Amino acid sequence: MQYSGFRVIAEGLFGNRGWKPAWRDPTPKPAYDAIIIGGGGHGLSTAYYLAKNHGLTNIAVLEKGWIGSGNIGRNTTIVRANYFLPGNSEFYSHSLKLWEGLEADLNYNVMHSQRGLINLFHSDGQRDAFARRGNAMVNQGDDAELLDREGVRAHLPYLDFEQTRFPIYGGLLHRRGGTARHDAVAWGYARAADRRGVDLIQNCEVTGIDIENGRVTGVQTTRGAIRAKKVGIVVAGRSSQVAAMAGLRLPIESHILQAFVTEGLKPVIDHVISFGMGHFYISQSDKGGLVFGGDLDFYASYAARGNLPMVEHVMEAGMTLMPMIGRAKLLRSWGGIMDMSPDGSPIIDKTPVDGLYLDCGWNYGGFKAVPASGWTMAHLMATDQPHEVARRFRLNRFATGHLLDEEGTGSQHNLH
Amino acid sequence: MRLTCPLCGPRDRREFYYYGAADYLNRPAGGDPAEWDAYLHLRDNPAGQTRDLWYHETGCAQWLLVTRDTVTHSISDVALVAAGGASGGGIAAKVKPEGSA
């Protein structure tokens, strides 16, 4: 069923009785050409682009819970392409271009809003670093504008510019940055993949990976064995457990990241604001809630909930940046499991097992990467060659020293 | 969340700095790149019981080997790295409160 404005009006006139489920609920077949483990944003987009770009339609996505039940269903929804390092820069640039055409491509409203992202800086040294980053972004073909203090004030008059610890010197404005509706991204990709014949199999947990003579032959699941010559692991925070089923030990440590949302308010924050010194970032959702997040809780965890010290720290950072936020009431907080890599950059690569592919290490920046991650993972699975914009996301780069350490913080997993 | 430091007793999580998995205790002696890769990067990353290193930064400034559950956040053991990482032995055994058995 094609969605359109006309369709909404027509259905409204006839009691909305014509809507159909957005995707099927198929029984797993005994064999597929390819299997994607993980029905989150990255897994769904991988399946969609395998079908759309490479003509592979006899494929299944296996999801242990329900579609959109992981990090794609709860994150701070920021979409941007403001990376500095070659390797990252072209990848996120490609992703942003895909975002810009995503709604028409998927025939689904993902509420992509290019409201502009401002990264604040607080010293002369930081200004130089942001000027350099902005030049890298412009050289990549993306947009960046360096704002002085008055330039920031024109956009964000409500910030505390005179705070003694981190006085605001200016900001880097990325106008094409913004947000999107996270659930809709999962649903849009799920529906679009299903329409191309992909089987989305929910409540189907993978319990084993079958390997014969160094080659993958299928998976064992809670809904029976399924054969496939190609299997992609796209399971974010659970990557270590699933890869261990194939005998692999990954350069990943899973950490908890908390985020928060306030009660719904009238429009007050138009942009996405990033306050790096407090590791605080905020935007306002279309429902009116202020959505903001902070840093990791810093210790390895699968609890999907955080501890109070980081809650306190994030609130302090928010109050430091914009004292007006103290008038809003916090509605809820939540924690997601982040697959932290030792250099803060992802892995999209083959594994030592033939036919087994890996897409992980998204740290806490996976949402904006959903389109390009799927695009390049699909390319890798279909052609056995890394895609041009993801060619540096190699699994062995830690052993060879070809790190992509965007923040320059070293090889400790929780410092990115 | 609280950690019971063998020297200082139960203390708030904010007094401690988390460093990483206990793999950091197994520093390679030689120059084999594969060993260094495993030491610096590769992790078991268990969903369940794990052992990792914490530093009592605003307390006794000791490195601690903590055994805990990554799913429930429950902590089952805290031992001094300097005492060989075994609770009930070494320095840890000598700092029991007066009057305790």
C-alpha cells in the first residue's frame, strides 16, 4: 500500500478501515540467500539496501524482540555530518545525503528535520580546532559556518554566555544537521524492506551460528535452524555475545548511556545544541519534550539503566548551559547498551569466517549512521568488497594501528 | 551504586574511576603485536559476571579488582590489586575492623 496525502484523506472519509499492517509476520523458511541478525535500524537498512541495490530479496531479518525495540527506538535522534577524519568524514557525508532523500525513497515520513546543529566552543584553542573541523567538513562537500559569540547569541539567546567555567566563545553551525523521528526510521525501513520481499522475523533469537570448514552455513534460533550462505551480525550492544557464537572475540566493550526527556513544552529550542565541555546535547522533539543526553556511566554494563551520579551530572551541565531548563520537569530517563570500540569508530567488515559479516562498534553515534551503515554493509555482503566510503572501518585496524580515533582519546573503550 | 573498598569500606561510586576489564593486568612481556592487540583492544565483554579495574581516586588511591554482574550491577567482590587481587588475603586480610573475627 502506497502512503500519500490523498490516501490519508480518503481513509479519513471512510472510517480508516482500509489500512493494512505495515509489514507481514512470516514464518521462517528453512533457507535464505542471506540472513541479517538484528532487527534494529542498521539491520533493517542493511536488508532494505540488499534488496533495493543488489536485488537480493530472498533474505530474512531475525530479531529476538520486536522491530524497533532496541536503541533505534530510544535515542536522542541527532542526524549530522560533522566528522573530521578521512574515513569517517566521507561515510557520514554519504549518510546525510541518504537521509535527505530517505522519506521519498521509503515512502514513509521519518520526520527528518534539518533544523541546524550548533557545537559550542569555550576557548581560543577550541575555536581553532572547530575552524579546522569546519574546513574539513566544507572540503568534504558538507556545510559548516564558524559563529562568533554574537553569532551564537542571534540563534540561541537563552544560553548563559557569561558562565565563569565555560564562557561561550562561539560555535560551529552545521545547517544541514538536525533530528529525525527514531521509531519512524525503524518502521519506514521495515515496511520498505518487507515490500521488497524481505522476511522480518520477530521473537526469533539466534542461539548458535553454524560453521563448516571455516564457512558459515546458517544459524540456530529459538524458532528452529535456518540455513544461509551469508550471515550479517548487526546487533550493536550484543555484538560480543553473538560473535562469540562464531568463536570470535571482538574489540568491543558494552557500556550504558542515559538519555532524558522533559514534559512537553511549547517551542523553545529550535536547534540541536551540543555543549561538548559538559558532554551535553539537547533538542526539542515535535511533541514538545526536551530530549537530552550526556556521557556514558563509564563502566561496562548491560543493565539498560544507569546510575544517579550521571543523572546529576547531566542536569548540572544543562543548568550550566541554559539556566531556563531548570523550570522544566523531567518526565523520564532511560539507558541504552552501547557497543564501544577502542577508537570510537565503527566496524563494517568481513570476519575470519567465510560468509560471516560484522557491523558494530557504533559507540553512541549509531542513529545518524543508519542509512549509510545499511548501504555499505549491504554492499559488503553482496559483493564481498568494502564500500568506498566505509573502506577504513576494518576489523583488523586495531592490530595494524590504522585507528580512526576522532576524539584522540586513546584505546580505552569508554573514553570515546 | 557503592563499592566496598577493602581499605575504606563502602563508598559512593563517585569516589572511583573505572579503567576497564581485568585484561589490563595481563600486560604482554614481549613485542608480539597479536598479544598487544588482545591486551589493548579485545574483550570478552560478558553479559553477566565480569572482573574489572577501578581506582579509588578520592579515597585510598588504590587499584581495585572488582567482581560484579554487568546485567544486575550487583557487586560480589572487591579486592586490592596490590594484594594480588584476591580478597581475604594479603593486605586486605590485615585491615579488618577491630573486634572482627
